[in-house]
Amino acid sequence: MHTIQNEYLSLKKIASSGQCFRWRRLGNDKYEILAFGRMLIAEQAGNIIMLDCSEEEFYTLWHEYFDLDCDYSQYHRAAEESGLEFLKQASEYSRGIRILRQELWETLVSFIISQNNNIPRICLCLERIIARFGHFPAQGEITEDSLEGLGLGYRDGYLYDAARQFSPDMQDFSLICGVGPKVNSCVRLFGLSKKDEFPRDVWIKRLETEHFGGRFPEERFAGFAGVMQQFLYYYGRSENYIKHLNSSSNNSPRSGSP
């Protein structure tokens, strides 16, 4: 058992942040985490995180996975001092989210599956793939017909093309069939830890329209715009924000009212 203390790490928030799809909730603030062929049981009480691993395994794998070399207080401070009120709200609400340093091939597969999918269905698709192979399939195990019948739709062809073209030293994934700007940006952010990436999905584009005049000024956060994106994404999908929108809508004058 290894214990760490960090006020900028929340298992619950990371699990719901849309960057990882192989975390399984075991109880209140307790998770099974599968990554790099290992399984970690992690449980949190306040700022204390208990990890079911040896000290050696923690420092050789999980320390980097949770990006613990990085002080996230600097990112929250940048959001608070930005003068962007909505970003400040998102930063406060999202405190504890970190950018995980995930295995690149698994990240690519996960975000190809994420296209036009919600998080529960992404997780289900990955579970079906793992059940078929008995493990997360290596690049060479995915063949033209190996994914048939798993309910992946058009994505199985994309995954086969990814298996043919992927190499561990790739930096740009847009040449792979089905990988557009958003997926490419996600893979770079979550698989290569390129924190300057700012993926734009429908949620982020909506927030940009509603709160940033159509475009978030990512250039103001050079080197860590992706962290700001995660704050916005997590807050923008939260019940708190949706309630705020509904309240604002109910309190605003209706069109055509006297």
C-alpha cells in the first residue's frame, strides 16, 4: 500500500473527465484502474489517496501516470487571474482534475471509438473488445475481421487502419482513417501529454459560443491550454452548470412578452 496526499488530485473527477475509459468504480471514491497491463485499486478520503501498490511500482509507473511531477496549482492560478469569469468558475469546480499520462496505443483506440459516442458506450465497446481478446489487444492482434460482431459499426475499419499505420513514435495521427482534428488532438493530449492541445468537441464548441464569443483564447495559455480545456469540459457537462443554465433561462424575459 502506498499513500499520497495531494489537494489537486480527485479520483472521482478524473474518472468523469472523459479522458480515461478503463476506470471502474468499486464504491464511494474507490476505483479499479487498468493501465499499462496493470491493475491498481485506488481509494480517496479527502486529500489522501491510498494506492494498492508497492512503493517501487508507484514510482516506476503510477507517479508518472497521475502526472505527479507537475504542480497543478499553477494552472488554477492562471485561470483565476485570466479575467475570464467562466473559466474561473470552471477551474474552481474542476479542482482535482489532472491530465493522465496514458499508454499511446490504448489512447488512440479509445478515442477512435469515442467518435459520435457517449462515455458509457465507449466503455462498453472497450469491454467487448477486451472480452474477445482476453486483454487489451496489441496493435498486431487487430486484423480485418477480428472486431466483427462487437457493435463498433464503421469504427472497426478505422481501428484496422490504425493497427496498420500506428508506430510508437507517431506525433500526428490525422493520416489514420477516421482520425479528424478532435480525435488527433485528444490522442496528443492524453497519449503524448501535449498539454498545449485544445480538443474541440460539441461540448467545448457550445461553451465557446456561450461564454467566449465563439472561440476560447487558447493562445493565452501556451503550453497548458489542454488543462483549461479539461476544466471547461468537466464543468460544462456538470449538473451544476446545467442547473445554472436552466435557472438563467427561466429568469430571462420570454420572447414576445409585454
